Amino acid sequence: MKKDNERKYFNFAADLKYAKMIEKLKKEKNAILLAHYYQIPEIQDIADYIGDSLGLSQIASETKSELIVFAGVHFMAETAKILNPKTKVILPDLEAGCSLADSCPADEFKIFKEKYPDHIVISYINCTAEIKTMSDVICTSGNAVQIVESFPKEQKIIFAPDKNLGAYINGLTGRNMLLWDGTCEVHDILSTEAIINLKVANIDAKLVAHPECKSAVLELADFVGSTTAMLKFTRTDKARRFIIASETGLLHQMKKESPDKDFIIVPTDETCSCNDCLYMKKNTMEKLYLSMKNETPEIILSDETIEKAKIPIIRMLEISRKLNLIKK
Ligand code: 13P
Ligand code: SF4
């Protein structure tokens, strides 16, 4: 399945042509192009802002542009719409979903939540707008520990949808949050055996991992953090070589920011080292150009969903500002 996706989206001459047309459309339409670090390098290079989910949410909430073009996945574009409802938000491919968001269907989560009326709900931002409407506060990988710690120790908490991130936070904070059984199919399959082999073969390299990885992987890691945090770590740490347990797109910025350092991506198994998120990679330069030209596909949400889903996201941004995790 992974092999089908291998760089078939790459065509240098065509991408250069699209890059020029996209730049022109940005000016004509007063549009802002936001991109996640897992996007293809060509898209990252023409974005107005590249970031993790936390940074992207903040920019989406503050921009005065007339069109938000979201080069990321559906829940990210939805979050931008919730935070900036008067602005048109487009996503180059509506099928750019997320296995983690899909692992938490709203009807099943509602039944689960009703069983624990004395629990509050902290949801990872990788969930649908509907799950957000059922949440008390949202978190991202960039602020999850601090958001959980902002509640008293005795507070009962349901954490959804990522069980790996939830277990990691439980371990760090000594809490016992109830975890929804969801995972990211990209991070959850990273092979512990491959990591051990890589560590043995590269003893000078530090292992850097996203908290969506399994606990066995996180226990081996020298650093665990969001995409932005991993990028900062590889830029500022003294080590010259790093093993990266995350998605391949992140290596583009790592190499740009630290051209003198080496990065080794963790393979998913012994036959494939292409841990692309197939959802993130749905967006191509051609689709990006066409979506900007036609201003479709647009993210549409009901006013009621926007109003309800906004409350826990704003709460997250407020806590993050107070703790200086994002700029005021
Ligand atoms: P970050 O917020 O760390 O960028 O993670 C988003 C994501 O989808 C990781 O799989
Ligand atoms: Fe979702 Fe995983 Fe892809 Fe991130 S990498 S968008 S969590 S499927």
C-alpha cells in the first residue's frame, strides 16, 4: 500500500510551474497558505507558514487574510474554520483525513462518555469537529502535558482519541486518565526492532520520536515531542546524527535547518522505509493550485458545531498563552 505512493507526486518542471501560479493566486486572492511539516517538500517551500497543529491553529485564528488554504489534513482545516468562521477555508483534497480522527466515531464516543459522567474530556486535536463539541478542552502534542497538568490531580479525565499519547502523559504525570482506544496508523506501526537495530548500528545518533508512537518506542527515545519540538531539538542539540521516529515529511525542514547533520528515518518494517502519511500526501501541487483557483473544496460546518467546538479549542489556546507555550 505504501509503495504506491512513493514520490509519484514529484515532477520538478510541473511543480515549478504550479509554484509560480500559486504565488500569483496568493496575491490576487489575499490568501494565506498554511502547511503542516508532513506535507511534500514542494508545498512546504511555498507555504506562508509551516508548523505543528498548535502553531497552525494559532495562525489560523489570527490571520486577516481573505482565504485560508490549508495544506494539511481535514481536522486541521476544520480547526481553522472553527477558529476563523468568517473566512473561507479550503483543503486541496477532502480525502486528506486522519486514521486517528477516524478511530473515534462520534456516536461511539458519545456512548462511552455517558458511562463516565464525573469525568471531563480532554481531546487531542486530531479528532473530528463533532468530537470537539463533546470535549472540555483540546490539546496538541505541543501542549498535552501542560493541558492535563492544568487540572487538579484528583480530576477524573477521559483522554481521546490517541491511546499512545494518553499513556505517555499518564506515565509522565502519574495520572490514570481513561484512554480511548485510537492510534495513528503511521506512528503506531514503527518497528521497535528496526529502531533497536538502528541504534546499535548508529551509537552516536539520538532517537527522536513523536508521542503518537507506541510506548516501547517512546521508552527508547532520547527526545519525545511535537513536530515543532522535534525540529527544535535536532537544530539545537549537540548531536550530529539523529534517528527520527515520525513521518518522512519532517526530514525536509530538519535537513534545511541543520544541513550539516544526518537524519535517519525509522522504517516501518524491513521492506519499506517510506513512512508517509497517505492522508497528508493526498495534497499535491496540482491539487493545491486547482483548489486555490476554484476556491474548492471548501470546509463547511454548521454554526452550532462551530460555536460548540470553538469553546474547548479557545480554552486550549488560552492555557497555552498563559503558560507561554505560544506567543501572546
Ligand atoms: P503535530 O501537532 O506534532 O505536528 O502532529 C500532528 C500529527 O498529525 C502527527 O501525526
Ligand atoms: Fe493522522 Fe497519523 Fe497522518 Fe498525523 S500522521 S495526520 S495522526 S494519520
